[in-house]
Amino acid sequence: MEKDTYLLNYKGYNFESPLVDVDILENLDDFEIRDDDVFLITYPKSGTIWTQQILSLIYFEGHRNRTDDLATIDRVPFLEYNIRKIDFLKRPSPRFFSSHLPYYLVPKGLKRKKAKIVYVYRNPKDVMTSYFHFSNILVTLEAGNNMEHFMERFLDGKVVGSRWFDHVRGWYEHRHDFNILFMMFEEMKKDLRSSVLKISRFLEKELSEADVEAIVKQATFQNMKSDPKANYEDIIKHEIGRRTDEGRFLRKGTVGDWKHHFTVEQNERFDKIFQRNMKDLPLKFIWDLNEE
Ligand code: A3P
């Protein structure tokens, strides 16, 4: 295990040093999985908070009709970043977890196809753009400085989550070992309703028309941005710590914002590296909704 101010490297993968629960890491393999556990797994900045909200809305009537007052992060907490020290063993079923873990570090129960996994991926140019801005918000992440500098770190995997290519590739190539549904951020953006239905079908959760309406409405960017239970502002302010007052978790929520931040040269470099790492992978990517 190697550790500095920002990164903790455990078995070849970078965790957020100040927030990770090392005890959990050391016992990950044997962490007991229940058949009805639901995992949301992502590389950072790929739509985690959005899908946490969708899962919570699908499962909890009190969230859908706004009768209870629990933040999404407490309903679908991170396994490896147990910020609010939840006793996972005492959680009632079905339990929900979020995680940025690579395929090879997850509890072995998941590899036995116990529990369901929703894996959300996003085009890596938008991931990097989102990540760059995000790094300048949290005190727990190394500041992004400028885009050029951040791009070096992102491509080298010197960020929380390590190399994006390895994360997505690893999960995709090992998909047959898991009970897993792949969702694409851009498809969710294009057609949120169909995406909600796809997720609920995979989870075998029956929803009425009215339920679906309520979920779609409350999972839009605008709604989440203004909903304190959904937008993480509280946990960032009180438990994680802000570097500056500017910048929000829900920043733009668009597809193709990378075009406003990459130079032509950076884009070409990125394309080459993408090709080299991903060319034989049959996963679809959408770089810009207008170009579809
Ligand atoms: P941007 O920085 O590009 O705006 P994560 O939760 O994995 O950290 O991902 C955060 C990204 O998802 C941010 O991207 C955020 O705005 C976007 N996002 C969150 N909720 C969303 C929603 N309801 N619709 C669209 N994008 C959303």
C-alpha cells in the first residue's frame, strides 16, 4: 500500500486517500454479499450521483413522493468510502452500494453472480473535463491546475480511479463473471425515460406509469441541482471540505462539453490513445449528441 496526501494505492488501484476506509479495503474480498444487494459501479465523473438518485427513486416510495428526508448518498452509500460510518452488516435488505472499484477488487460474492451490478460509463473526454473541474472543488483531491497538466495525470492514471481505460475495459471484458447491466451516460441523457425502464427491468422492479413519471421528473439535471438531498452540497461542505465556494457537483450535465476545453492538439493526442487502448472493444461511445 502506498499513500500520499491525495492518493492511496492499494493493489494497483488509486483511492481517495483522505476518505477511503482501509479496514474495508483489507476485507473487501470476504465482504458478505446478499442476493438482493444492488451495486452501482462507475469510474469517477461518469454519472454516479445521477444513477444513485435513479436507484433511490426506483426503490423508495418515500423518495419518489418526497415524504421522507434522507439524502441520496445515505441510501446508496459508497462501499469503500464509508464517510458516514454506516454499519453495512445491519442494513436492511435490499442494500444499495455505490463504488468506483475495479472489477478485480470487488467482493468475491459479486463474482459468483450474487447481487446485481449497474455499471455506468461515459465518454472519457467528458469524464476528463468533468474531473478537471471537480478536482478544483474538493480539498481531498489534488487540484487540476491547467487542462494540459490534468490530462497528463488522467492519461497516466495518477488520479482517483487510476486509468479510465483499465476501469472500463476491465469491467467490460469480465462482464460474464458478473450479473451486470451496462448503461451509457449519453443514452441516459438522450432518453432518460427509457433508461429508467431499462434499469428497473434489470432490477425486476415493477413501476406504475405514475412512478416512472415521478422518477424521470426528479432525476433531471435541473431538479437534482436544486434538490439538497440529491446534489451532495451538504456532504461536500460538512464532511469532505471545499477548496473554494465556486463549482458544483452538478456542473453542466451535458454531452460534448470537452469541445470547449480540449485544444486540437490535445484532442488528437487523446484520440490516438483512445484508439490504442479501446479499438477492439465493442462498447459504443457517443462524443456529442448533435453529431449522432
Ligand atoms: P459535469 O461535470 O460534466 O457536469 P459523478 O456523479 O460520477 O461524479 O458524475 C458527475 C457528472 O454527472 C457531472 O458532470 C454532473 O453534472 C453529471 N450529472 C449529475 N446528475 C446529472 C443529471 N441528472 N443529468 C445529467 N448529468 C448529471
